[in-house]
Amino acid sequence: MSKGHRQGGKIKGRHTTIIPVAEKIVDLLSKNPEVKKISVGFIKHGIKSGKHAIKVSEMESGLLLKIRGTASIQEIRIYTDAKESIKNSLKKYSTKNNLQLILN
């Protein structure tokens, strides 16, 4: 896979660019058998610098992740029936990688 882009497999849609802080998260979740599909959203650039974080919200068909990089935010939708299991994976990942995790 090229740096900053992901496509194929469980990753669907036309938008393939991923911010650096989200790359490993998408790679981790794409290997998870409980994840059915990943939809990569647009990137919002030019925001005030801040700490890297993952904000997780539930949606009917899975989870919505808002991943904050240094000066950008990207939404990634994770389609799954195992929301709690995916949240636990994200908790472990965020603790290990010193990322703030916000669960809504």
C-alpha cells in the first residue's frame, strides 16, 4: 500500500487518502474479521494544531471515527455488528500509541 492511501478489500468508496495518524488505525481495523466495511471520508485541513485523538460515535450500522491529526480531521465509518469489540480494540490501540480516545 502506498503511503497515505488505502483502497480495496474492506475499504470502499472513491476517496482513498488517509491522514497519517489514521493510517495504522485503518490498517488495524481492515484486518479485523468483525469489520465488514470501512468508508474513508474527506479530510478537513487547516484547523488549529492540537493533540492526536480518536472520537468514537455509534451509528446504526457501526461506528463513526473522527480522527484528529496535528492540523486536520478525518471521518472514517466502520461497518460492523460488533461495536463493543471494535471499541475495545481502539482502546488498546489508543493506550499503546498515546492517543486520546473519546467515546460518545
